[in-house]
Amino acid sequence: MAIPVPLARFVADLSALLDRGDPLPHGAAPLLAALVSRDDWLPDAYAVPDPERYRQYVLYRDPDARFSIVSFVWGPGQGTPVHDHTVWGLVGVLRGSEISQGFVKGAAGPLVPRGVPHRLLPGEVEILSPDAGDIHRVINAEADRISVSIHVYGADIGTVRRWTYPPDGPRKPFISGYSNGTDTPPFTLETRLEPV
């Protein structure tokens, strides 16, 4: 399957930012906002939900492991546990909507909510960074349909050791992996594209 043109342009533009040493993730947020401002490029195979839990399909992995791009597919009511990322990240909603709640370490040790939950709508982007607090929980805000968001991380996130934060105990390590099967391989660029 050929890489969709909007995704190829995003990969090329993000690669150019990294090549120039531009600050991330803030410099990449407008690029992701442009990508998720239109919902006509993601193949259906990368937006298939699971009845039990959310899915994450890797769309693209930078050959030098500088970043990865993932589609998250949320069924009604599905969400993540409270978790961190350990690398910079961006979340852009493509369809539906999501509720994101940030957390910080409280004075007594356990996590406490940071601010109020906020709803992300199609075209909106949230920035995550370990420097600014990257611990959050995400839930599909739609009660009767799927939501899809595009996530960009400063590593191959499916291989990164991260942490969940259960409310009743210490943090637990996890590596998320991906939901891709043989019919949904990551896209590749046959030739290096110039930014459009």
C-alpha cells in the first residue's frame, strides 16, 4: 500500500525540522494540526477498532528512530490507564473527540490531576513533553462511535519502556507494542521526499 500523500508530506516536513535542529515538539505541532485538519487520507485498515481495548497502529517509523507516527483507534468508552511517555509527543485528533487529563506528582507522592480534563476536537493538537509533564490519561469522548487520533513521538514508541500509574500502588513498567498485522504494515518512503 502506497503511503498517503498528506502523510508523506508530514514525514518530509518533520524530517526537515529534525535535520535543521528545530525545537520539538512545539515546532512540529502546526505540521500535525495541518495533517489532522482533513480526514480523507488514513486508510480504513488503520482505523479498525477492537471491541475490548483501544488499538495503536504504527503508520511510519523514521529509519534513524528519531520519531514514529501512530494512529490510535478508540471504541466507545475506551481509554488508557494513567501513563507517561518518557519522550516528546504530539496528539492530534482526526475524527471523533477525546478527553485528556494530565497528572503531576503530588507533594505526598501519589499523582494528582493537573488542571481539569479537556476535550480535544478534530484538528486540535496536544503537546506532551517529559520536561513539562507527560503523564496523562486519554478517553474516547464519544459514547456511540469511534475516535481516531494521530500521535507523533520522539522515538519508536512501541519499543520504549514506559510506566503506568495505578491508583492503588506503585508505577508499573510497560512497552506498548503495536496492533499492526500483516495486512497493516507501517508505510515506508521509497525515496526521500522534499517538503511540499
